[in-house]
Amino acid sequence: MAFEIVTKNTVRDRFKSPERPAIWKEAEEKDWNNWVWQQQKRIKSMEILEKVINVTQEERDAFAQSHEQFNMGITPYYASLIDPNDPNCPIRLQSVPKKGELNILPTDLHDPLGEEKDMPVPGITHRYPDRVLFYTTHNCPVYCRHCTRKRKVSDPSSSAANKQLEEGLAYIEAHKEIRDVVISGGDPLSNSDDRLEYILSRLRAMDHIQVFRIGTRNLVTLPQRITPAFAAMVKKYHPVFVHTHFNHPKECTQEAFDACARLADAGCVINNQMVLLKGVNDNAKTVMELNHKLLMMRVRPYYIFQCDQSEGISHFRTPVDTGLEIIEKLRGWTSGMAVPHYVIDGPGGGGKIPVLPNYVKGREGKKWILRNYKGEEYTYVEP
Ligand SMILES: *Cc1c(COP(=O)(O)O)cnc(C)c1O
Ligand code: SF4
């Protein structure tokens, strides 16, 4: 018999493009879809932001007092996801300054992850036995208000120059125990394709390097950056993993879907590292919806990070119990693929420490008393 192929809507059709705010309604399609245009038109001043959303007095004050330490920068695309009338819009909380940023708590830390302590050369953090973080730029298309690297990001004076790049590559080359390189920043996709290809080609030429990851938020904040040319370039250096940072289902647009599709079609494996943020994604329903959307975009939820003790982000921090409750409400209730690891980065440089609900109720010798996701008890006996 002949098998008739069913053609119905594609999954892509379930993802929507945002409405363009009035000031960019006239922009040509080719400009809007061009990442260089999006970069050039970034919102950096209150004057422009006022034309896009209804700014509150609190936001105006917070901008005035914060932008010298940590710039505001929002791509027109990401700004188009903001609800112009809701000061608590999750996209807005991540991109528009809030008064909470000005509070520095006594428990806040300047370098919360001790990244500088584990820096053998500027530009490399080598903390774990077999992998390193490699900083290649300090720019990002959108400056996330919750950024844990605020002390570095957006600061032009700390920009990784070519000398630093060469020293980083030389360090990786000399250390044969390194097999995995996390290319980070800022956002490494702020580099040109040529500079990125240079980095990937140098790493691929090292026999001890097995994999690398590109840690980028461009899929979320500037999906236009993932051009067919970029995807074709990356394809030459496989295996390439892409680690991204979606925090809310509203960020899962058709533009983001297409950017992920270009990378996935080029053979990249994409993982998501969500940060748990008060008022943005601090409940199981939002995280479940986000993770379901991510899987449809071929992105695998990898980590949920507890918000770090960085300075000026305390207004985003939730209790650890919130994270535990989210995991409790995911595990078993939905696909295991949609359940990431919940981790706390040990303040001062302890590395990522997993925390999870306790499913072991007790142990009597070879007998393990366990509970499942519904709270029912089971006993497993070892041989
Ligand atoms: C997060 C991180 C890594 C990568 O950790 P994985 O658990 O392998 O994803 C490597 N080095 C540093 C310093 C990190 O903070
Ligand atoms: S993209 Fe990453 S490094 Fe850049 S501001 Fe956002 S969280 Fe910080």
C-alpha cells in the first residue's frame, strides 16, 4: 500500500514573531533581520527607551544611577518582546534597570565565583580538571540586569585584546589535560565570524581538545546573528556544542526557533542554562512551559542556576527552596529531557554543586527506602 504523508502545520507555526514597536514599524525587513543593524540600533538611552515602552519613574531613576557602572543595551528585537505597559514584564525585568540594582548587601561578593582566583592567565578560568572557561570579548547585544559578570561585561577597558587571546590559546595548547573549552565572554558571538573561526580552527588543531562549547545568549537576544554563513562556518569544526540562556517562554519566538534550527541543522547540540530569577521564572509552571518550548526548538534544558551572590542582583534572588520545588514538580511529571540539573555555584570558586529533592528516605544495610515523584515508597534491595 502507499503511505500517504500527512501535511499539517509545522511546529514552527506554533512560534510567533513579536509585534514591532511603532518606532521601528517603518524599518525595512532586510534591516530588521540584519544583526549589524540590530546592534547599531541598540537602545542605550532613556530618551529612546521612552519611545518604545512606558517607562516608570523608578526605572528612570535606576537608569540614572546605574548606567555608568553597567550600561543599558537592548536590541530592537529583544525590546519588541517587552510589554510596554507592564513594569513586571519578565523581558523588561531582565533588560531595563531597576532600583534593586543599587542595593549592595553585606553578603554580596565582588567576584562571586572566584573566577579571578583560578585565572592562570588573563582570559582563562581553569577550575575543573579537564575543562576551562575562555573569555573572548566583554560585549553582549543585551546587557542582562542579572548578569553575574557585571564587573567585567560592558567595560571597554577590560576588553580581551589580541594579546590576551593568544596567551589564552597558548595556555590551552600547553595544558594537555584540557579536553573541553567553554568559549565565553561577554558573548563570544560579539566577535566577528573571522575571529571566531580563527579561535575554533586553533582549538580544533590541538590534538588534546575533544569538544568546545560556545556560550552565547544571541539565540535569545539577537537571533539574527545566527546567519547561514555562521552556521556553515561552525559546521567545519564539529563537535560544537552551543550553550545558551533562555529564561522565559516569551523568549521562544519564531526568530529564536529559526536561529536554533539553523544551528541544529548544521549539527550543533544546543543546551540551555536558565538562571532562576525572582519575578521572571520562579515557579514550576513557567519553567515547565519554557522547557517544553525549548525541546520543540531542539534545545535541551541543561542547568538551572541559583542566582549568584554578585553585587547588585539581590532583588532577583529566590530561596533555594524555590528551585527545589521546581525540580520536584518537573521530575516524573514531565519528560526527563525537560528536567535540568539545579546547581548552586559555590561562592568563592567551589564550582557547580547540584542540589536536588531528597528521594532517598533511608537505608538499612542493603535495603534502600526510596520515594517516587508521587511520594509513594519503594524498597530496592542490593544483591
Ligand atoms: C560552568 C563552568 C564550567 C563548565 O561546567 P560543566 O559542569 O562542565 O558544564 C567550566 N569551568 C568553569 C570555571 C565553570 O564555571
Ligand atoms: S549575555 Fe551573558 S555575559 Fe552578557 S550580560 Fe547577559 S548574562 Fe551577562
